[in-house]
Amino acid sequence: MQSSADLGGILLADVFGGVLLGLFRAFSLCCSQIDAAIAAGDDLRVSVLDCSVEPLVDAILAHPATTVLEVHMQLEFVGCLIEQYAEDSESVRGYVGLLSSLMDKYFGSATPRWRMPPVERLPVADPFAFTPNVDNGNFLNAAILDAMPDRVAVLTRDYRYLYSNTVNSAYLGRKPIDMIGRHLIEFIGEKRFYEGAKAKLDECFAGRGSDYAYERRDGAAMRTVRCRMSPLRDSSGSVIGALIVLQHAGATASTVAA
């Protein structure tokens, strides 16, 4: 039986560009993080990450294929899932049902449905991880986010970290992998969470981004921190999280207040 990381690697082998690539790479990253959490014996993080797997699977299978390659990759994806969970008869039956639905979707009519004119899409940056584009909610190269002088994070709808770039993780005294699954309260406390952050995040989860500044004490001085929140959406348009960028207003320093 293959590990989750092996499964993710198979899925990425022959996919080229576009939203579907972003979803496959998001799935691959999630699988790798689950494997790391299992190796570390962190059952809580495994449970949290497991909750993000099903929405990714749903998003991958809901993606409207417009090429033979995309049809092939979706079918291969389900085949990999069946192989991955070969020892779980209930899961296998469920994935066989999904495979049957896909076959009917693409081959159940006289005209193959993937031959329909492709929907015009905006260019999508080639993603490396489950990290969104600040401007349009699509996936962005994680190497770019890690190179930014700002703190960048992605929170799920239950206020837990799905992604934290190197700057943000270092500021909080953690490794990026250690941030995954941690609740925001652990880092800002209950008072700040319930009196400010939660309301802003709830607005973001409702589809409304925000760009605001607030004052934080940095030693003996008060510093202005700019906070930008953008909804993170899956391929169906549903909001699955929030992208947060924190920076000193007008400053180039990379360390900012929480």
C-alpha cells in the first residue's frame, strides 16, 4: 500500500498547469503534512488535516474537465484513491461509485462532454503548495510567499493554520510544519481573538475581504500594522479559508507585531 506522499507524487507526475494542477498540488501537500503529523505522533493535527482532505477530493472531482488529459487525470485520481484505501471496503465502495459517476459524466452521452468549448479563464500561476493568490483567490507559488518580507498565513474556517510562510513562522517561534492545525488563539490569546480577529475572519469567510491598520506595542514604541484578509476559494467558488498578510505600514522590515 502506498503512502499518502507517494499518492500525491503520482498525481503530480503528468498534470500541466491550470486550476486542476493547483488542486492536485494542494492535495499532495495535505497528504505530506498528514504523513509528517503521523510520524510525529500528533493525533490532533492528523485529525485537523484529515478534515481538509474531503473538500479537496470534492473540488478535484467537481472540476469541469475540458481536455482528454483532465478527464484522464480525474479518473486516475480515483483509481489511486481506490488503491490507497484497498483495505477499507467501505471507502473502496464509495470511490468505485465516484468512478462510475465520472464515467457516466464523461462517457454517458453520444458526444464526449470534454470536447465542449473550454471556458475562458484568467491565467493561473503555477502553484507549488496550497497557498492562494492575494488578488483573485487562486493558488500562488509558495516560493514567492516565502520570499516576501511580510508575514503570510492561511487560516481554515475553524480558525486554524493551514499554511504559514517562513517569516510568520519564525516570528512566532515555530517551524512552518508546526503551525499546521494550530488554533489562532494559541498565538494572539482569547481577548484579541474574540474582541477583534474573529469578527474580521468571519467577514472574510462570508466572502468579504478587508484591508485595515491597527496599533501594536513594539517594545517602548507603538507601531502601525497593516492587515489584509482575502477569501480563499475552491474551484466551485466556495470559501474554504482566509489569506492573511501582515506588514508594517510603509516599512520594509519583515518582523511585524502579531
